Amino acid sequence: MTTSAAGARSYSISRWLLVTAAIGLTVTTHGGTEAVSDNTLVSTFAPVVTAAQSSSPPATLAEDEERPEMVPATDGSTVDRVQTSSHSQDAADMVLNSGTPVFEGDFADPFLLSVDDGLYAYATNTRDANVPVLYADSSSDGEYLGDALPDLPHWTNSLWNWAPAVAEVDGTFVLYYTTRHVESGRMCISVAVADDPAGPFVDDSAEPLICDLEQGGSIDPSPFIDTDQSRWLLWKSDGNCCGISTKIYAQRLTDDGTGLAGEPTELIRNDLGWESDVVEGPSMIEIDGTYHLFYSANRWDTADYAVGHAICASVTGPCTKDSEPWLSSQTLGSSDGVLGPGGLEVVDLAHPFADLVLYHAWTGGAVGYETSVRALFAEPIVWADGEPLRASSLRIDPNSADLDIAD
């Protein structure tokens, strides 16, 4: 990375370096390992959950309290959430170009954890898993590991477990997740621990970790470690359940990550027209002393769902939003049939050039579980003059291995 005389950052990094820095894994499809060129090494988190492996294909419960049951397909059967196909394009393009999902089954609200032995990806519940988890490393194909949280505490129930996130704390893995507080009927945040990132995580709590009933509940936890190594949890007040404002908060955690060590501080609320009545799904990263907050907004089950971006002075704000979405159906290019991106999580790669974002989006040019799924997408981002740029804003010269920021 260099800085020009005008102050704008320029990049001349190989296509191979950027992609392997983002995801250094092998490519797998439903039919097996796909041949890739020698200078690409990327994982698709293979959709390995097939009817042969599970008599009950995963199916995500709609994230809306007005829809407590599974949405059927038009023929009356449950929609198969594990749709697979063999990709013919280069593996690098699958990450560099946002039109192709890296996992085509339903995998909403994704979170990625990097550990020494590989990558673990977690998502909102499916019909047969409270917290489905995928795994991949550089020496094996992507693998579905099953349910990372097979047992739930007594105060909640299954099919209402959303937006998991995992942090490693001194060799222990801490899972934060949204689940239904049966007594109140609202969604709240709980915490579980495990010795292995694949689980099984154990939640022996008697009550939720965070459950602000006056604001409609609490959802979408996302852990963050500040520059002083203090631990924080970002989360959303679920006011859209009840016709009140939604807000995103930051709240300090105890050193072991399993308890609260301070009061919540509001970062943003839904006050822009494009956000409608919802801001949710926060994720934060610190770059050169500036805190970047990504969040989702608008209704999750429409093509208007999108990702916003804000600049914050610290983990507790104040934050200033961009006026328009950072990622939307329009910026993705809805002609490719990818709609309503959201649930974005930014992954700090500790790399001088790039970081990674994961998000879900509806595929096939349709929105809703009757005809589509929320597939998993991943793409690198780079930082130019303090702003995050998606891979699609990089100019790729087909006759060169270098990438440059587009004018």
C-alpha cells in the first residue's frame, strides 16, 4: 500500500494475494472439488448438506414474530434450503465478484471466526440446527458440522435463534445469539461457552444476557475488541416489533466475555428515509484510529433491505452515518438476481491491504422463502482515504495480475 502525493491511496497487489488473503481455502461444489487455476485458492464453503446426509433439509424460520411457522413452498412442501450448483467461473471471481454466493444454501446473518486450524461460519437457525456451523481449511473441502448449540436454556425454545457470533477468550469460545424469551414473547440475547469453536456450546443461563423489554427486546449481538483490549458487545433494540424506534447500542463486557460490565450507549437509530423503521445487524472495525460501523436497515424480507455505514469517534460514538446505503440491491446489480443484502459482518484480516465482509442476500431474482434463499456472500474490501471500498470497485485489467482502485 502506498500513498500518492495527492494523498489518495493506490494499490498494486496481485489478484492472488488479495483473494488468498481474504479466504485461503480450496474450492468445492456439490459435485466435488472444482478444478481451479494454480494462482487461486478460495473456498466456497461447499453445500455438503444434501438429502443423503439429512432427511430433514435445513430451512430457516422467518425472522418475524408474525410468522411463527415454517413458510411452505408453493406446492405445499417445505422449501429445500440447500440449493446447489456447479460453478464454472474462476474461484477468485466468486469472491471478487459479488454476484456468486460462496455458499448457496440458506445461511442468513453470517458470522466468520478464524482460528488456527481454519474458518468457522455460523448462521441463523435452520430447521435442524439452532446454530448451523460450516468449517473449511486449506487442506480439505468445506464441511457442514451440524448444530453448534444443540441444547437451549429452559427459558427459550427452538426455531427462534438468530444472528450468532463467536469470540475466542483465553482459549474458551463464547457464543452470543438471539433467542426467544418465552415468558415475554420477545427476542433477547443470550450467551453460551464451549471448548471447541464447533461446539457443543452450553448455555446454562437462568435468564437472557440482554433483554430490554421496554424497547421491544434485544437482538443481533456482535462482539468487538477495542484497541485497549476491552471487550464490547454491539446489539439492536427490537423496537420495530412494537412500532417504536430501533437503536444500535454498544455495551462493555466483562473480561471473560460472558457478562456485562457497563450500561449500553446508543450509537445510531433509524432516522434516514431509506432505513424505514429498522436499523439492525451491527458490526464494527477500527482502522487507523477510526471506528467503522456497518449495519443493516429496512425490512429484511424485501429488496429494499440494505447495509449502511457510519464513522464513529470511538466504540461508544458519536457516529455519523453515510446518507445512502453502502451496499444495496442497486449497488450489487439487481440484474444479477441478487437482492436485499444484509446481516453484514466485517472480518478483520489483520492484513495490510484488505479485510473481508460476509453478508446474506436473496438469490435467483426473487425475495422470500417461497421461491428463494438468503445465500452467503463474501468479498474483500480495501480502505481508501478512510473509506471502505468493495471488491467490485476495483478495476481489474484482464491482461494484468494487478488490481487498482477504479477512478
